[in-house]
Amino acid sequence: MNRDRNSIVLIGAMGSGKSTLGRVLAEKLNYKFLDTDAELVKRTGVSISTIFEIEGEQGFRGRETKLLEDLNGARACVIGTGGGIVLLERNRELLKKLGLVIFLEASEDVLYDRLKNCKDRPLIQAEDRRMVIRGILKERQSLYEDVADIIIKTGMGSVRSMVNKVMKSLKKTKCR
Ligand code: S3P
């Protein structure tokens, strides 16, 4: 099967570097970069925090599903996704259909360091952020692994070196 220029989907916890890495990767591949959170902000005209406030997490997840359905068939895109997009089975199915899925795996320590002062991610606004991150990883790790075609450990080295690591994996992956 010729899957040339199929989209690439980045999954992983908040703070794992999906948007930063995704942008550089897209540039390198000459693909378009899309971010599901940014698309939802564009569609609704309000912030992710406001969507959570008004519609709750369930409403937000529903919006993620609708967006993934709309993106079905998108070619030559690098798609960065919200960290919790894998929670719904329907979303996991849609992610797999969208293209090659890369799980950016970062440790609790790396995530904590990147998220400890973050103000705009509603799920992390807690007294004990480390515990929240630990819980999120515990809940989602197997879901990320289940959807992923490729797993890349992130957190060490520069964005460039991470992108090079991804590029090497893509070359090794038969379906690219
Ligand atoms: C979420 C991650 C966020 C955003 C929302 C919920 C999550 O995206 O979708 O705040 O459930 O982990 P990032 O992973 O891009 O931060």
C-alpha cells in the first residue's frame, strides 16, 4: 500500500513537546502543522480553559471527537493532539485512521518541570501537580502505547535532535 504523504499524528501527555516538535517536523517534511487544541480555540473563539469551564471535560472530549472526524482523510499534515485525546475509544480509532501515530513519551520528572508553572491547562491547576501528572500517566500510558505506531522518548536533548530521532524512525518504518 502506498501511504506516502499520509499524515503524522503526535500523541503524549501535556508537556511532552507535541506542538514544539510537531512544528519543526512539519517544516522538515514540508507538511502542514495542525494542533487540535489550537483548532478548537479557533472553532469556538474561546480558550481551552473556558471550554472546560462551560462544558466540562466531557464537552471538551466531544469537541475533540468531532474535530478528529472532520480531519479524517487529511493528507500531509503533522497533527499535534491534546494529551487526553486518547481517553475515548472512538478517538483512538480515529487517530489510528488519521495516519502514522507517534507517542512522545516523557518522564514524570520532565513533565513536572515543564508544567509546574503552567496556568492555561485546566487539568493541572492543582495543589500537588506532581500527583496529578502521576495519575495522568498511570491512566493513559497503556492507551498511548496502544495507539502508537512509534514511541519516541523525549525530554533529553534539543528539539532538533528529537526531530532527527523522529526522522530516523520514520525512515525505518515500512509504511512511510
Ligand atoms: C489535556 C491536554 C491539553 C488540552 C487540555 C486537556 C489533557 O493539551 O487538550 O488542557 O487532558 O491532558 P496539551 O497536551 O497540548 O497540553
